[in-house]
Amino acid sequence: MKYLVMVQGSQADYDAQTGKGSADSPAWDEKAMQEMFAYMGSINDDLAESGELVTGYGLREPASGRAVSLDGKGRPVVSDGPYSETKELLAGFWVLDCESLERVTEIATRVARCPQPAGVPDHPVLIRPVDGGIDD
């Protein structure tokens, strides 16, 4: 079965990873960033080796995105990020092909253990079963 495994973050988290800490998220230094990338890289390598990795990506900061909706007349309303009404947004994801929910939960637990500086917000790792797709 395929699963979407998602990590969350906020604009403050992205800012902190570039050294601009705040009350919401302390600044990361270069060593912390290298540890995080090495840790996530080892997860990606293990998932590729096991054949469970379908795809995965980290996403750029919310400030570089847009929200598109429609007004009452069906015209587009475009807003640049970050989105004030949303604290946490999708920061990255994997699509995994795992034999069970228990297995994908083990992987998500490993992701949740990613090293990070003290005081960094603890965002949950989310799992959603994938219900079909264009390549199924």
C-alpha cells in the first residue's frame, strides 16, 4: 500500500534554519543543518535500498508560495505566502510503498527523531494512505 508521509513547518522554522531565530523557533547553526541533512539523507538511502521509496521532496519556504482561490464571481484571488491563517504548512513529503501501516509508522517515528536544536517546535509527522493515482 502507498502512503504519504508528511513533515510540517512554519515560515518561522524556515527562517530559523537560515539563522534568523525567533521566539517561535530558535536559530539553527551550520552544524545543526548538516546533522539534519545527513540524518534525512540516511533515511532516504535506506528507503531507496529497501524499495519502499516511491518519491519524496523537501519544499521551499512558505513565503515563496501562493494560494489561489476564487471570489464570488469565479475570478481568481491570488495571495502570496506565508499564509497568516495557517501556522503549520507542509514542509516536505515522501510517498512510500510499505507492506503495512505499522511499517510506515516505524519510518515516521524515525523521521520524528531527526536531530534539531533545543527549543525547536515539535511538529508531528503525518501519515495518510494513498487512495489510487494516475499511475495505478
